[in-house]
Amino acid sequence: MSICSNCYTTKFRPKKKYEVGHWWNNESYLAVVCSDRCKDELEKRVQDRTWMEWRGFPKEVRAVTDKQFTSNL
């Protein structure tokens, strides 16, 4: 599962993602975006150096906790 580095959605197919990790000198698979719109928005924020400003997560993003991965003993 991939998470879009711009809009934080997890609902996109791996074949349709755009790898953008090279913008931060990372491996390309470490940062992906889900659409042309997200790629353009994030690229603009990288160029004007505002990409680290916190915009908050959208309400549909659910936090993953360790309780989801533990079994009932």
C-alpha cells in the first residue's frame, strides 16, 4: 500500500503512482504521489520550499496502531 505524499490518500493503484523521492535525494519509491494534480502541487511546494509546512491529515486517513497487528492472547 502506498500513501500519497501530497494528499495522503491510500486509495490509488500502484501502477498509477508517480515516484518523487528523487526531489529529496531519496530512493524514488520512498515518496510517491497519486495523480498529476498532486505531483504538480507538491513540485510547486518543493520549488518554493514550503513542502514541510504542516497542512494536517484529511479526515479519511486512519492512524495505524500496534493494536491492529497484535493477536488476542
